[in-house]
Amino acid sequence: MEGRSIGTERGRWVPESPAWWQRGVIYQIYPWSFADASGDGVGDLRGIRDHVDYLAWLGVDAVWLSPIFPSPGVDLGYDVSDYRDVDPRFGSLRDLDDLVAALHAVDVRLILDLVPNHTSDRHPWFEQSRRDRTNPRHDWYVWRDPRPDGAAPNNWESYFGGSAWTFLDPPGRWYLHSFDPGQPDLNWDNPGVRDAIRDVMRFWLDRGVDGFRIDVIWLLGKDPELRDNPPNQGWREGLPDYLRLRRAYSEDGPRAHDHAQFLRSVVDEYPDRVMIGEVVLPPERAVAYYGTDLLEAHLPHNFALTEVRPGDALDLVVADWTAEGIRAIVEHYEAVMPEGAWPNWLLGDHDFPRVASRLGPERARVAQMLLLTLRGTPTCYYGDELGLVDAPPGTRGAVTDPQAATGEERDRLVARTPMPWTTGPNGGFSAVEPWYPIASDDQALTVERQRADPGSLLHLFRALIRLRRERPALAVGAYRSLLAPEDVLSFERWHPDVAVHVHLNLGPSPRQIDLAGGRVVLSTAGPTAPAPKVTLGGYEGVVVDVSASE
Ligand code: GLC
């Protein structure tokens, strides 16, 4: 093996003065499940504040918090009934201010989850909108008259199953909901809606939050004529019914980009803030949300390492976790990236099965090394730093996932379980029974045990973050693939000062690697791994310092 390029070229752009959201690591917290300070079994803002020392110890640079706004909870907070307050189950505005201050004091940013595509049906805007068609707020949502036979305006389907339309009388019309009927879609073609969301963003930015993750940003652009979605030609018996149609007109239309630009322009009114976009599309379409002249999301989320069912694909596109598969994913993503755009990676979020459940405990370690060494901003889902697993299928909690109610899609709550802090009662998450059971009774998966064990995944995760901080090559350097033996993914991260090689054995058998005269500085096998070494154990990964000169 030689250190020469076999794919992407090395001379890629290295940002000279990278922004915090380029150099940093983002950590997603699901507020229901991080820590319960109030003692009601549900996580809350004070609980998060009580663990700010943990976040600082980990070394993450920003927290992305799933929605904390008042919500009836039909979709666990993704159905917002008031954009300018905190849901009492999570605390108060005061608690949010305290959390921002506590995070900023240790140099950690806070990113809120903004849901502009839809509100709750209990939002006052919708309550006015539904009254009658002459109400000034009527057009804030997507209403249509019934067809002559009384049927829904078109064939669009909800992500949570069934028609995307519900009839209400008054006003004697159908309204659109891309998700649950309790989540009516806002009409983004109405300037009043745009202005109202702009004001909501300013409200939070003025309070000092550092940016937003924009929920389902690619759904903001619908076909203005609301044409029927076409049939999916390849649909066959055995596939879920909701795949019978291609979502060609109900999402990812050109106006989504106008709206994304508009949202970005609001973020840009404030210095040093970030806009992340949720775009569950294949990479070549997702990167369109960087925008022409990079004027949309700073980071359109890249789901290529997870499993994604893009709008019109028939089969789940599951990341192929072989060396060849991952290299192809990385090179494809790098190749479709617009010039000057900044990449990002994640292994999952609150909508996906946990990475340790998908890959198994051994590969969970090498997966974290991949996430934290690829070029681009990594987003880590809380608990993955412990190798936390999904709760067993069929686990029931105090609330249910509307997506699972379709019977066709998985229950997402199994990956949103309470953080296991200690080996004590309720995992130290809460003084009372949590809203949803702890995923596993394996005490090795607690923060307490892993903090005490220098060989734990938690320590590896932290060491990787520290390495990124110490080496600009890892944080912001260019990427190029290196030739590697079978099962091994090898790449270089290059920076004018120093370069780093990463070798990840994604197979079970030992493999020889070429250190290119460099020195192993970290191994997934733990602090006691012998170094320097030329043989990688099964599923072992290493980071190697090499000279940058060539
Ligand atoms: C996004 C969220 C998901 C939610 C949906 C509707 O995909 O990540 O959890 O159900 O939007 O808001």
C-alpha cells in the first residue's frame, strides 16, 4: 500500500479561518430522554443544565436540541402549538436562558430545532385558519375544496400513513398534512407565514441561541398546482403501500430553495450562527440544499451512512458497511459537494435505529472513529458515545410514535430512550419511573461504568474529539482515499502543517497496514494497544500522524 490518491484529489479547499460549526462536533440531545431534574419521569432543560459538565468533559462544541416548544405531543414536540415558549414538561423560558448561559460558559453552542413546515392543529394560527375561508389566517395553511365527487384534492400521502388530506367543516375544505392530521402544513407561499417564522427565528436568536436545525426543509417546496404524485413503476407486492407513489410533486420542488434561502437570510442577520437542514434525500439531491452560491443551509444533513428511503426509491438504501462500500459513499459525497461547501456526517438521529444496534458492538467503535475522522462536521446522537442500543421491539412507554401507528414503519421511540447515567435506579435518569424504559439493563452501557474504564467507547469517543482539537488536519484538513488492503478503509486528512492517516479495518480478520513512517496516536482497541503497529485486529481502527511533506 502506498500513500497515493486513488480517487478524490487531495488539493481540496482547507478553510483558513474555519467557523465553529466547521471545526466542531455537534451533539444531538433528545430532551425527553437526557435527564429529568423535575422528577416527573420526562427529561427537561434543568436536567440538561445539570449535565453541562459532562458535555464539557466530552469536548463537544455544540448541542442540537430536538424541539422544546409547547406541543400536544402527537409527534413528541414536532407538532408545535407555540413557537415562542418552552413546553412546561421541559421547563420555562427562564430555564432555557439558564441553559444557554451555562453552555456558553463552557464554550458550547446551542442549536434549536425549528419546525417551519407544519404546526400543531392546536396552534392558534390553525385554530383561526380553520374557522372559515374568509379568516385572514385561512390561507396560512394549505386548504383546497373537495373534488366534484367530494374526494381529497389529490393523491398525496402522509409520511405517517393514509391520505395527506383531512376534511374539516367548517370551513368545508381539505387541509394538507405531510405527517399526522395533528400537524397541518403551513402555506409557505403566503408571505405572512414567512414573516411570522422570521420573527420566531429572531425571537430565539435574540435570546442568544446559536442557530437552528430546520426540520424537513425539503418539504417546504410543494408543486404550486398540487399535481398528483405519479405511480412508482417498480412497486411490487410485498412493499409497503406508501411506496406505490413517487413523491415527485409533494416535496423537493424549486420553491423549497427559495424558502431555504429566506431562512438563511434571517440566520445571517446575526453573526456566527449556523443553519442545518434536515434533508433525507440521496447525497446528490441533498447537496442542492447548500444552495446556489452556498446561500441555503450551512450543513444540509448527510444521511449517507445511515439507511434512507429517499422519496421515490423503492428499497431502503442501507449504507454498505464494507471498506469498499464506505469508500464509495465518501467519494461520491465528496464528488457531488459544491465547491467551497462544508461536508457533514452523522450515523443516525432520533428517527433512525441506533448505530450500535445496526452494526453490533465491535463495529460501533470503528464507526465512531469513522464519524470523527472524516472530512466535515460530525453530529453525534446522545448515547451513541456509549454504544447505546435500541430498546427491544415492542417496548411500550407512556406515549407512542405516530409513525409506528401505521403498522408499516418502525417505532422510532426504541432509539429515543433515557440516557443511562448510573448503575442506580432508573439509570440515574430520573427519581421516578421514566416516560419510556431504559433500553438495556447492561450496566456496561452506563456513563458511570464507562467513565471509570479507560478502555471504554466513551473514552475513545472523547480521545477522538481531543485529537480533532489538537490536529487541524483532522478537524478541517482535505480528504483523499489511500490504497488499502481488503476490508480496510484508509484515508488521509491533509493540512499544510501535518497530515494524518486513518486506517479502519471493517472486517473481522487481522490486516497489515503501512504506517508510511508515521506513528499510531490512537487505536479503537484502547489505550493499551501496542504502538507502533502494522497489524490491525478485526474491526480495529487507528489514527496515524504522518509528515505532511511530499
Ligand atoms: C422530521 C423529524 C421527525 C418528525 C418529522 C415531522 O423528520 O426528524 O422526527 O416526525 O420531521 O416533523
